[in-house]
Amino acid sequence: MSVTLRPVADTLRGSKTTNKNMLMEDIKRPLYIPYAGPVLLETSLLNKGSAFSEEERVAFNLAGLLPEAIETIEEQAERAYLQFQSFSNDMDKHIYLRNIQDTNETLFYRLVNNHITEMMPIIYTPTVGQACEQFSNIYRRARGLMVSYPNRHRIDDILNNATRHNVRVIVITDGERILGLGDQGIGGMGIPIGKLSLYTSCGGISPAYTLPIVLDVGTDNPQRLNDPMYMGWRNKRISGDEYNEFVDDVLSAVQRRWPNALVQFEDFAQKNAMPLLERYKDRLCCFNDDIQGTAAVTVGSLLAACKAAGTQLKEQTIAFLGAGSAGCGIAEAIIAQMVSEGLEDHQAREKVHMVDRWGLLQDGMQNLLPFQQKLTQCLEKTQSWCGDNGAVSLLEVMEHAKPTVLIGVSGAPGLFTEEVIKTMHKHYPRPIVFPLSNPTSRVEAIPEDILRWTRGQALVATGSPFNPVELEGEVFPIAQCNNSYIFPGIGLGVLACNADRVTDGMLMASSRALAECSPLAIDGEGALLPPLEQIQEVSKQIAFAVARAAMTDGVAKMIKNVDLKDAIERQFWQPEYRDYKRTSF
Ligand SMILES: NC(=O)c1ccc[n+]([C@@H]2O[C@H](COP(=O)([O-])OP(=O)(O)OC[C@H]3O[C@@H](n4cnc5c(N)ncnc54)[C@H](O)[C@@H]3O)[C@@H](O)[C@H]2O)c1
Ligand SMILES: O=C(O)C[C@H](O)C(=O)O
Ligand SMILES: [Mg+2]
């Protein structure tokens, strides 16, 4: 396999030049702002630091508050990059970048965009996991909204206190299932912040439109409760009606305050993730990233792999380790794709094997959640697979079902053992193995091992980033099959066409658009997913497909005759400083 990558086919090319010009004109138009002096320097969305011009320094009472030199954003980014490189560990780099984000957002995004491959793992997975665990210890400044249960009587006031008024994208968590790291209480706030940073840097959503929210409903993590530094509500988690009523109150208030905002549910625990999605998907413009975003990126990656191999998804046999929110979400999307390729629903379900803590999900199993009950195998097929304890293990699934695709979303590290992978490989020469659990410490197997055990024959993609693997003189790129390839494009598409719902059709469209960007699918070689340097173009293509699907599904409020590509280009925010003019203070 070669590592040569080819630029993403630019389906937006037709209108690109004109739109670039229009955007440049927008950027050149001065912005009238009502702040001056230290307040302006403290306003992260407007601060330009040493890039304030001489005229601006006079007009905005900044004389003497800044060094003499007037710099461009590129010069500032160069200095910031040198400083970034001087830190020896990822947490310090994370803290450093977050500080720039909190003081000068334009510079933050210029810096991140200039070094996206190097910096995405620092502001997002995997380092963000550590930042959530240490949230209270590394806390510097306020960002986003913390809506706590003790403050439940003033939710509208809290939303009115948000520093952003025209909010278009919200990422909300209650911090209970942070990556594979469990309950982090308000530390979970790191995740909405990281996700929204990607909405901007990968999906071109202006940072002024984004709002991270954490619901502080307590924590059941004894480490957090006993940590004197913990900054959240020091209480056990509320649950049941109390929890549901609180979430309802917050989301109703959000809808009153920002009726057009897209709401992304993130890292809710299994018991709440699907019920919340079911409750709100027809009431709000919302989606659950762990269920639906993950499903979209995984199906997109599988479609690309199938295309490269000249097969279809319906010809594959699938096994999952982890039948939770992500696993069952992906499974249903795979089934929907197989049905669209011509299988009957029951035929598609027979091809999908879900293994959880108690083994393969089978008919009649006790304590399965409703979304798991739809994904059981029938006992007639599986009774001869059982081990001594009556359960069917992952290894037994490998032996009997002979899957061609293995997906790990268990959050439990190391469970794709040598025996499991070699058994899979014994039955199928080119296995597709996706250990998707995050962060890196939770991966089901590291790519190097999987490739070694399969003598370089497996196609591997992971949830967290991994370096390419060198094996016997060959280099294998490891795609990062993470919902970060999908949600920025969904957000951009929703905003471009003013969609008021996120439909299954829009999600399926995002998968197919991603598959079309795959270097492996396009060229028959190279990486399964495009490199991060192309993520903005990929997001635009996904946005285009998503918005078109929204129009087909009748949920787009775009005024007729608006050119969609044009709308996407115009929506796409770039980190450039604008000239400021003074309004009356
Ligand atoms: N790559 C991505 O984009 C992506 C997206 C979403 C989730 N994830 C990762 O997937 C993991 C799971 O997320 P989720 O939202 O589905 O969580 P979840 O809690 O809903 O599901 C995890 C499931 O794994 C099962 N499990 C745990 N240990 C197991 C074991 N030893 N054997 C078999 N099953 C076991 C649990 O019982 C549970 O049903 C997390 O690590 C998360 O970071 C990755
Ligand atoms: O946050 C990520 O990196 C992906 C996913 O949403 C997860 O929960 O693991
Ligand atoms: Mg998540």
C-alpha cells in the first residue's frame, strides 16, 4: 500500500473563484464595534493583539497597551507556534492553545489551521480526554455555559448571560461518558469545547455562532467528588424524573432563546443517550454525535473500503465488540445501507453480530435495552456456538460467523487479542478491523499489532490518531475513523440551508459524501480517509450532500433559487482580522 495522497475532488470548484472574491469583500468590510481599551483586548472574538493598526490603536484607546510593532496574523502565528513547540508535553500544549483560544480566537484558528495534523490531537482526541480528567486543576477562564441543577430556577437567566448572542451550533454534554474515561462531571466541558473548535477549524462555522454547554447534574465519580479542587456541584448525579425534567427545562429554554440552533448531544451515558435522542429528534434540530455521527463516519469508511475492494457493504459480515450507543448506532446505519443495496431488513440484521459484556446478543437475553433488542441473533443459528457458560464470546463469533469486518466500540482496551484477530484472518484474507474506542489508552488493539498478526493484510482504522505503521518495508497509513470527519460538515450543511431537523437521509448523505473523498476508494491505494489538510474541502462536500438531502426531506428553510455551493462558501468562516471602526460607546 502506498502513502501517496491525492487532493480531494473539488466538487465546489465551479463557483469557487467568485465566492472567494465575495468572501474577501466581506472580510474587507469594516466591523463597527462598541468596545475599546482593555475591554477590547479581553474580548476574545475581537482581540487582534499586536495586529491592531496604528489608526485602530488611536481610535480604540489602545495606545501604550501594546508593543510598538504592528504585526500580521501570520507573524503572530509564527511566534505562537514557536512557543507551542517549546512545551514538552501534550497537556501543556493543550493549556497553551486553550489560552490563545480564550484571548484571541482568530489567532487560535489561524494557528490550528496552519498545523491541523499536529494540533488536532492536542485540542481534541486524545489530549482532550486528559484535559477533562484534569479540568478543575487546569481551569483558567470561563468558556461556554455551566447549567447546574442547583441553578435550575434561573435557566433562562443563565442562557441570557451567554457571551454569544447569535448562537447557531451548541454541543451539550452532562459529562457522564467522556470518551472511554467514564464520568468526569463538569470536566466533561472539555469535550463540547474541543468539538466546537473543530466545527470552526474544519467546518468553517464562525466561533461567534458556537456555544458549549455542560449540564452539571452531579457526578458519581468518587475521584472527582473527593478532589478538593473539583469545581462542579459536589453531589451524586440526579437521575430519573429529576434528571429528565431538568434536561427538558434546559432544552426548552435553549429552543426559546436560539430557535434556529443545531444541538449536538455528546458523551451522554448509554442509559440516557438514546432516550434523549428519541425524545428530541422530532422536536429540535439535533443529533447525537456518538450514535449518529459515529455511524456516519464508520459507514462512510466501510463504503470506501468496499468500493476499493470492488464489493458492496451487503456482502460483508460484521462483528461488534460493544453494543452501546456507538455500536448500536453504527449497526443500524450499516443495516440501512445494506437494505438500500437490496437486502431485506431481516437479511441485513442476520449479518450483524453484537458482542457485549455478556457475549453475543441473542434472542431472549435478559436486561437488554430496547435499541439492543433489535440487534439480537436468533438462537437457532447460534446455539451451537455457545461456550460452557452458555454465552457466545467474541472469539466464538470469529470462529463461527467468520466476519469480514470487526468494529470495537467497547471503551475496553486490548480485547482484540492476537487470537481473535488471527481467527478472523484465518477465515478471511483481507479483514477490516476498526478499533474505534477513545482515547488512545482505550483502543481494542493497536494498529501495529493488528497488521503484524495479519501479515499486513488487515485494513485498519482507529478512533484516536495513530502514526503510520512500518512493516517489512511497507508503510501503512492509519485512518482516524472519528466522527470529527462528519459533524463539522453536518453543521455547515444545516446552517447553509437553514435546516430545522437532522434526518436519517442527511446522515446517510454525509456517509456517502465522505466515502467519495477517500483516496483509497478514488485511487485504489493510499489512505482510507483523506488527510486532515483536506478536511475543510471534505466538510464542504459533506455539507453540500447534507443540505441537498435536507431539501429532499423537506426540512430545509433555504429561500428558493439560492445556490447551495455559494451558500456554503459564504457561510465558511476563515480566521482573518477585519478592520474595525468605532461605534458610539
Ligand atoms: N471513533 C469515534 O468516532 C467514536 C465515537 C463514539 C464513541 N467512540 C468510543 O466508543 C466507546 C464506546 O462508546 P459508547 O458511546 O458506545 O459507550 P457505551 O457505554 O454506550 O457502550 C459501550 C459498550 O461496551 C460494552 N463493554 C464494556 N466493556 C466490555 C467488555 N469487556 N466486553 C464487551 N463489551 C464491553 C458496555 O457494556 C457497553 O454496552 C468509547 O470508548 C468511545 O470513546 C468512538
Ligand atoms: O470524541 C471523540 O473523539 C469521538 C467520540 O465522540 C467519542 O466519544 O469517543
Ligand atoms: Mg463523543
